[in-house]
Amino acid sequence: MSEMAAVQIRNLVKDFRGSSKKESAPGGSALEVPGPVTGTPLEVLPPARGMVRAVDNVSLEIAPGEIYGLIGPNGSGKSTTMKALLGLVRPSSGTCSIFGRDSSKVDSRQDVGFLPENPYFYKHLSGEETIRFYGRLCGMKGAALRQRTLELLDLVGLEEAGKRRLGGYSKGMLQRIGLAQALVQDPRLLILDEPTAGVDPIGSRQIRDLILTLKERGFTVFLCSHLLEQVQEVCDRVGIIHRGSLVKEGRLEDLISIEDQTEIILRNATPGLLDRIQDLAHQEAGVELVRTGHPRTTLERLFLRETVQRDSGKVSEEREDESKEQSP
Ligand SMILES: Nc1ncnc2c1ncn2[C@@H]1O[C@H](COP(=O)(O)OP(=O)(O)O)[C@@H](O)[C@H]1O
Ligand SMILES: [Mg+2]
């Protein structure tokens, strides 16, 4: 990435003290990690005895203005990666930086807003009071803070509910207050840990639309989720993390397109026409060639292939099934 990355994570490893029952890192002997999808192979030592590897040599970069989605099953290391980036957990090895500033330094957090996985809010405060509370924590006050609070309530669609106590808010409304809180000091980067977990489809849609609005305004967003549809709808690039390793990464468009196939979507085509379709489509009256291009797999299928099926060794067969399914 030529311009300064909003997020740079290099060869991040995080080991936690774990119970002896727990499986240790994938591998177990000193391993030549094949993996990080970006970056060079690096010799990584196995976790020390009694330690569990939560993040295993993850490298990724996010450009300013990008929306990057880290997806993976529960326990795959998403939150730990985010916390390392935020300087909330110390890497066992590797480095993280935000807009060029090392995550171990306090000033790296100046330009970041964070919505944690299970945000805790004071239920007796109103939405408005909550935003003001976080604003004051960030050193804001007076008319500027009042103005900012109103802007944020408006942005997250809670201007009506601003005077109500959070005790009466739905999960979706709480997540939106959480987003407003993360935005209070006008950061350039937003880190959202499972922003729609436990939120109903309508609430999820509101949050998704909000993320898209933020993108239009030039924010960089790093989100993680196990809810794939959401990720598919908002992210420019995604990384799939499995057992602590980044097993796949790329532009969403590229990841879910099947390069060696072409689909033709026709309107009003008869079954007989389908056999001769390639040549006839352009000549046939009443037939509309809606779109041509590479048919897509879904992010969900890709996700399952890279995680569950990777474990059961079914990865390559599944690709074939997929192409059969997609053929006309
Ligand atoms: N503070 C901790 N102490 C010990 N183990 C932890 C701690 N935090 C996370 N882990 C372990 O690290 C792994 C990854 O966790 P996490 O990053 O929370 O995954 P995800 O966010 O993808 O669900 C899990 O096995 C989890 O049990
Ligand atoms: Mg998590």
C-alpha cells in the first residue's frame, strides 16, 4: 500500500495462558508458517507450554477510506486481533499500528473510535447523557459537546429517543448509541467488534446503512463479524480468520467471483433458447441481456469452505460441487 495505511498489522501472534486440555496452536512443532496472505513467510515459534495461541501470525493492512471485514467462527481470534490493534492486549510478537503510530503508544488511539463486543452502558442515563459522558471523557465540553451530541444522535437516528433512558432501548438502539459514542471525538478509524450481534434484521440494516454513510464520509472501518450477509453488504475487502490464522484475504468482488465461469442472465428467455443462447442472445427480439460477467459464489459458501470444510479436508471437492450448481 503506497499511502500510509490506516491499519497495519504485521505478523501478529498472541498467546494466552490456557488450560492444559485445550488444543495448542495449529501445528505444534516449530513451524514455517505458510500463511499470512500478505507478507513474507516468517519463522514463528510455537506457543510456550501451557499457552494457547489465539492469533497466529496475522498480517493485514487497511487503506484509508476502506471498509475491511474480518470474519471467522467464534473463538477464531477476531476480538484479540482488534484488541491488540487498540493496544488493549500486548502482542506476544508482531506489531500493530494505526495511521503509522505504533499501537503500544497512547497517541495511536487519538484517531480511533471503538465499539467493543459487549459494550456496557449505564442504563439509567439517557442516550444524550451517554454521548455527553463519553465526550467529556475525551476532553470535550460546553456548547461544542452539546452540538456534537445532537449531530451524533441525528446521525445514528436516535434524535427522538435521545431523552429516553438506555434501560428502555432495544439491542439495535444500544449498538447505535455505541456507534455514536465511538464517533464522539471524530476519529478517522472506527473499530467495530460484532456491531450487529444480537440485533434483529431491521436493526442490523440500520447499522449497515450507518456504516455505509460513514464510508461515504471518508471514515475507515475495521469490523469483525460472524454474520456474513452483513459483511458482504458493506465491506470492500475481507479476511477470513480460522483458528487464529488469516486463511484467505482479498477484495470481496474477487473472492466471490468464479473466474473460469461466465453467466448470462436473460429476461423472457424460453427453455429452448437456452441451448443456443450464446450466439442468439444478441439477435433475438424480446430478449434482454441483463448482465454478463463472472458468476459469484456467496461469501457464506466461501466462509464454510475456508473454515468448517478445511477442517474436514473437503475443500477441493466442494469447489466442484459449486461449479455444477452454478451451471445452467
Ligand atoms: N483473556 C484471555 N485469556 C485466555 N484466553 C483468551 C482470552 N481472550 C481470548 N482468549 C482465547 O483466544 C481465542 C480467540 O478468542 P477471541 O479473539 O475472543 O475470538 P473471537 O473474537 O473470534 O470469537 C479463544 O480460544 C479464546 O478462548
Ligand atoms: Mg469476539
